[in-house]
Amino acid sequence: MRKYIAVLACVLLGMPLFAKTIVLYHTSDTHGFFYPENGQGGAAALAAVLDKETEPYLLLDGGDFAEGTVETQRSKGLKAVKLMNRLHYDAATVGNHEFAFQDDGFDALLKQADFAVLAANLKDAQTNQYPKGVLPYKIFKVDGVKVAVIGLANQNPTKKTKKYTLSKPFPALKQALDEVEKQHPQVVVVLAHDSLADDRPGQPFYMGDIGRQLSGRVDVVLGGHAHKIFQNERRGGVLFAEGGSNFQNVTKVTVETDDKTGQVLASRSELIALDVAQTGENAKVKKYAEKLREKDVDEVIGQTAAALDKSTPMPGQKDSAVDDWVADATCRYAPADVCIHNTGGARVGLPKGNITRRDIISLYPFDNTVVTAQVSGEFLKKLVAGGLVPWNRLAYAGLSMTYRKTKNGKIKDLQIWVRGERLQADKQYTVSVNSYVAGGGSEGKLFKTLPAGAVQPAGTKTMRQVLEDDFKTGALVPPTTGRIIEK
């Protein structure tokens, strides 16, 4: 009877009678958020979703699992790998934060992983071979369907690596494809720690080029890094999907193949919010995750008068309350004309009410300190303009601006004020900024052009200590946003 109903359904829906369905579950940028935040997210909720799946599936991760919370910081990412092992991940690629604990830390992650670590563009610097524990791709059999998964690591590790080289992803992908196709897979998946958000009109990025140039050879691209959400995006017939960050969601991709020819008939993706009230939690995974919890960071260190959101509050405003607060706190610690904070450095917002040390570590897990420098107005203008694309990557105290964007994503009509006065190109300004940006981190490459000795330490406190100190004067009131306005 069931077989008859299935055949009838295929006829009515116009589907081949001999189709097979496989599922890909994808997370990325989980950053150690093992537990629900405000009722959403976490490993146990993901496990509960997987428990309900009736089709054969692969569980994949797009990287940046090794750093972001106190559990990952103190274990150098090993607790994240242990939890991924418990969840039975099939494969993961390498994000920039997998190198947060330098080469020794990365090596330890590889040794601990029970899942395949895939990175076609990552090789040993001395031998130019794939290191032990890293594969360019892996072919899985999923209910008899051959699924090739090719990994692409992010090319810019958080900490410089001496032991490994990270080459350009697109040429490495094409080389891996040539090898993969000799084994005649039915489905080809690219698992990359980069984002389609970086692909813009007039400024193409390799992620979009996968669809434009490799359609017919690649079926699905699962991205990350930018913490953006894309579902069912298409480039040249290739399906692209990204599911955000911090274990808040999981992307489910369904692929249908012709059982006779092996041809991909259809693919689609959907975002599943890990809303605990809807998904429930797997009891065994929850118990295991609790064993990994650090116990000494849940003391209350202060209060907020209202929530400090990570999202921008109004259309046209590109700054958020939490990012503005980090910039303001930097200025209170190291007064300057302009204080600069990279928005990627603040990973989450803060809730209303009691704030714990865990909250601050989750918000700012990095060990950056504060530095100061003398820069010209011309330098500031270039820095500001560069920080606006492809999305707002910098926040400021003491500086405000308005601007427009062209259809090609270029900045025009940029107007900048410092402490209420128009920016002057030939004037010198004092800036305070965290050591990551000043060291040339992804948002601060311009700082590398400053002469030797131009950047000086502002003190010994880490940014986390600076943020904690900001609670000592009473309940924190969210700053007013509107410092960055796109017209």
C-alpha cells in the first residue's frame, strides 16, 4: 500500500518514479555557542532536529567552530571538536578562527576530530602536500548516492601560520574538481568558509564565480564567515545557502537525484531556527554539553538598563547599540578624537538586566588590547570609506558620517564629522583602536601604511577588561545610534 501511494504521489507531482532524496544539514560560525541563548540555539536543539530526520543525510560545518566563548577559549577549541564528534558531524572545513590558537592549536584540533577536515587550498608549507588530518575532498555514499564534498578554507587566518600555506580558493577548487570528477559523483557540494555576501555587481567574488563558471560541475555551495543568511540563492543554476552564526540555526538542503541516471533533478534549502520550544533538545547531547560548561564565569558583574542589540535599529542606520558601546568604552579608557571598533569583534549583543562575565566573553572573546596613533584626516577618510563595504565593518566614537552607495556598491557623497566638526584632510587626529585592527587585521590594513612607532600601547588591559570596567559606574544605558547613515 505504501509503495502504491508513493508511486501515485510521484505521478501526480510529475517526479520520476526512480528518484532518491538526500539531505545536507549545514552549520557555520558556531563559535562555541553550545547552549541556547534566549530560548534559541545550541547543540542539543540541533541534535533534536536530526533525530526527526527520516531521509539519509550528511552533517557539515563551514568552519569557525574553535573560538568564540569561554568554553572554546579555555580549551583552545577542543571542546567544540568534542561536541562535534558527539553530534557525528561528517565533515567540516577550516575557518579563519581555527588558527586562533596558532599552529599547535590547529594541529590539536585535527588530531581530536573524528570527522573529515576538508580544505583543498590548505597545504604543508614545507612539503606542499596536504597535512595529516586534512583532505581536499571526500566522497560519501548517502543511500547509494555518491556525494562529493570539497572544502575551501578561509585564506586569512586570525593568527598567522608558519607551518601551513593557504592558497586562493578558486584555483584549488578547480583542481579538486578535476580529481573528483574522475570518480563520477552524482552530487558535488562545496563547503567554504567564505560568503556570497562578498559577491557584488562590479566587484565579483570567487563565491559567485563558482556559480557563474562552474555551473553543471557544482550543485550546492554552503558558505559562511560573514554571519549572513541566504537561502535558495542561485548563480548559474548552482544553489547557495548560508545559515547565520552562533548555533542559532541550521540550513537543510534537500537534493533529489534520478536513481537511474544519477542526474540532480532538484535542490532546495530552508533555514531551520533552533527554537528550543519548537525543536526540543536531545537529552544525551544536552547532558554532554553541560559537562563541557565552564562553571566560574556566571557571576553577575553589572546591569544594563535596556538591551544592547547587535542589529541596527532603523532603516538607513548602519551602526548598532552594542558596537557603539564598545567604541565608547574604548574612548573612556583611552581618550582620543576618534575611537574605532571593528564590528566583527563584537559577536553578540547584551540582554537587559544582569550581565555576567560569560556575557562579556561571548560578546568579545579576543585578547586584544587598546593602542593609540596619530593619523591624518586623509587617512581617516580612506579608513572610513573602506570600512563601509561590503557591509559596515567599523564603529566609531567621536566620528559620524553620511554617505550613499552606487548600484555597484561603491561609496559616494561621503561626509564625515569629528567631534561635531567637518573632517579636515590635512589635520592630525588621535585615534584609539584595538590592537587587532591596528595590527592590520582584516578591517585595518591601512594601519600597516603608518610609519614605525606610530602605534603605541594605551595600557595593559584587554578589551574585555575595558568592557567590564564600564559597568562599575552603574547600570549601562545603551548609546544612541545614528552615527553612520546611508542616505
